[in-house]
Amino acid sequence: MSVLPVRLLQIAKKKVGDTVVELGAGCALPSLLAATLPHERAPSLVVVTDYPDEALLANMRINLHANARLVAPGCFVVCEG
């Protein structure tokens, strides 16, 4: 099994109030999945990071903005480069 599905399963088992940090997020899919978990399992903070390239960060922000309505209540998402 590849690393991504295993890590997503670990994130899904987290408790409310945890923090998730994704390094080298690219399109930010794992971060988005973590932020949209049901309220009882959603982290309180998701930090999405990648190389400080404006085009790359703009893509992450577009993806995060497009899915903002799905983010669990009480979950705060931050995008940094």
C-alpha cells in the first residue's frame, strides 16, 4: 500500500483539536480531506505548506477557496509558502 492512503487513514482517526501539517502539499488534497472530516473528527488547525513559488501557492489557495464551504466547523485552514 502506498503512503498516502495509510496517512489519510491515520488522519481520519485523529481527535477534534489536533493540528495537521502537510509539507510539500502541491494541490493540498490530504489537507482538504482532513479539513472536511466530520466535525467530531476534524482537526482544529490544518496548515498547508509548499515551496514559496507564487504559482504553486496560488494553485493551493484556489483549491482551498473552492472547497472552503466543505471545511468542518471549528477547523481553521492556513496556506503558507
